[in-house]
Amino acid sequence: MKSWIKHVTLVALLASVFPAQAAMQAWQFSGQIDSGFYNGTTYQGQFSFDDASLLATGTELISLSSLQFNFGSDQFGLSTPALSAASAVFQDGLFTGIEWSVDSSNPAIGFSFVSGFADTSDAFLAYDTPLGFSGGGNLAYVAVVPEPTQTALML
């Protein structure tokens, strides 16, 4: 009898902890400019989004919940005036990168994050300045995995 109660309790606990596959996703990215005026400049950042609305079919855009981006000594985020909303892009449920464009008139450098076609391997960052300097760079994404202590607390 005690074993049966333990099993029912465990199933109920797991059902309450994992009610759906959707969750807040946190990612980091980094890269280096490999052409143009800013050649050699490194950049990095982080973002998050809730994938609860992900259907895993076709091309889907999910608005970012947070975004921080450091380019040289400049910092950008969701409050930076942008040409387009910052979005995580998925193709048939597979994350392919983020898309976000900022105009070069304010701030003094404009840039666009371009997602990959089938995965993140061909994602990149392109930039432009009011003086006509432009170029691009590589982009690498890493999913942030919760620390074991955080997972244990959730359980």
C-alpha cells in the first residue's frame, strides 16, 4: 500500500512540475566581426523567450522576453529603438537564431541579426554606420542549461 501511495505521489509531483513541454528558454550568443571597419570587434549577449506558443510546424517567430547585447563598449537591449521587434526564429520546431534590426541613425551603428535558414550554423550579424561603413560577422548560440541546484529546487 505504501509503495502505491509513493508512486501516485511521484506521478502527481512530476505532472505538476512538468505540465507541458513549454518553458522559458534562455540563450547566450557571441561572435566576431570579420569584415569592414569594425573587423576584429567581438560581441556577446543573452536573450530569453517563452516557447509556450511554439507549434513546431513551418516558420515561427516568438517575441523575446529579454535581450542584452554588448558591441564593443556599447550596450543595446529591447528598449533600443529598432526597425523590427526582436524575435526568436524557429523552422519546424528547430531554433535557427534571432532576428532584430536597429537603424544606424540612432544609435550611431545599425545592425541586423539574421537567423539561419535550417539551423543556427548560417546565422550572422551585419552592421552599417551613417558614414557608410558596413560589414558582418559570425554568430554562435548556446542554450543556457539551468544549474542542478535550480532543477532540484523545482522538483
